[in-house]
Amino acid sequence: MARLYTNENFPFQVAEELRQLGHDVLTVQEAGNAGRAIPDAVVLAFSIQDRRALVTLNRRHFIRLHHEQPDHQG
């Protein structure tokens, strides 16, 4: 199954449902990165380092990062 990293704006309930489906989900809260005003680029870098696809509802900011850093899991 997929290795996922959800950022702060992604619903925790959905992360739990993904786990129930067998996915390996790490939330930004569980990683100790919540409420720290971490830049989006650092959030993406964390997911790349941990070999996880980043899951977010913040498409507007991350679409730019996706193009700037195409070497990621998704």
C-alpha cells in the first residue's frame, strides 16, 4: 500500500480511513511538525526524505513546489 504524509489542512478522519484501508499514513501532527509554521517546501522535503507521498488540500501552494521539485513520491 501507499506511504503517505498528510499536512495540517488534511482531515485527520480521512487519514484514519486511509489507515483502515491499509495505507501507511503519517500525519504532520504525529511527526511533531504541527503548529510550527513550517514552510511548504520543508513539508515537501520531509515527505521526500521519508519516501512518502504528500497528501494535502492546499493545491495552490504545492502545485508550484511539485514543478520545482519533481523528484518526489507524489
